Amino acid sequence: MDTISAALPMLLKGLQVTLYIFVIAIILGFIIGLIMALMRLAPIKILNWIAKIYVDAIRGTPFIVQLFFIYFGINSLQVISLNNTTAGIITVAINAGAYFAEIIRAGIQSIDKGQTEAARSIGFTSGQTMRFIILPQAFRRMLPTITNQSIISLKDTSLLSIIGIADLTQQGQIQAAATFEAFKIWLTVGVIYFIIIYLLSILANFVERRIQLR
């Protein structure tokens, strides 16, 4: 217990970094996903193709390759300089955005087309119909899948330690090497991840119930 007590402050500091990256990346990822989903559904073919190429490219390559490409590849061009935290946020956001795009697209397409026609018949524009009629209903159906993808993205942040980000996993490595108590340290890291993911699931279930009651 002394080992865990001594390591816990640094592990919690790493957790703060993990959550900081996760929250920002998920918000950006959802925005990217929404834009790409709308592009996939747009009547303009060039927008369809751009979104499709993005989604297929991201979903068809490993997360770690995307991370290396953004951090090492883009920085090697010497056109732009990304620090490791920024590169990590961008990678998680872009990766999550591709999956969110398909989730949102499926959610929108699951709404009966009659509702679109009814909205247009009372004078709603396409944008108003999507904003006030389609998206609110689609979001209710998408929420469980969005939660699952968010949990996957939270787990993916553990790979960011490879580029030197002092997140929970990186702090776990440091503490395990310093204390020679790898079993206790990694067990503690695993428990912390489990608690955060469990709390995220509870929050998502609470939000889902509140939305269903409206």
C-alpha cells in the first residue's frame, strides 16, 4: 500500500492530462463527425467523396500509424510544429470523428423521411429541418453508440504515451520503473481507467434516460 500511496499523486496528475486530452478531442471529434456525416448526405457528389475518403482512410488505418503520421510525419515537413499534446488531441479527434461520422449518418438515415416532408410542408428550410426535427431525434438513437465510441477513444489515449505525453499510462511506466513494483502500479492504473470508464457509462445512461423522458 505504501507503494501505491506514494505513486498515486503522480498517477492522478497523469489522469488529469488524459481527461484533458480526451474531453477536447471528443468535442472536436463530434464536430468533425457531424460535418462529415452531413457531407456524406449532401446532394453534392464532391462533398460525398471527400467525406467518404476521410472516413475510409481513418477507419482503414491503425490509430498508432495515424499518431506517428501526425506527430512525426507532419513535423518532419518543417512547415508546422506540433507539440506532443496538440498532436495527441488532433489524432484522437480525427480518429473519433471518422467513427462518429458513420454513427451520425446512420442515425440521421434512421429517421422516417415523412418527418422531413412534413417539416418542409410547414415552411421549414432544409437546415431548420435538420437542426430542429431530424438531429434531436437521431441523437437519442445515436447516444448509446456515441458513448461506446467515446469509451474506445478514451482507451486509445493510452497510446499517446508513446510520443512522450505524461498521461496516466506514461506516469504508470515511470512509477513502475522507479518502484520496481510493476504489478501494483499497473493494477492501480487499470483500476483508475476502469473507474473513469464506468463513471462515463453511468453519466451516459443518466443522460439517455433524461432525454427519453422528454
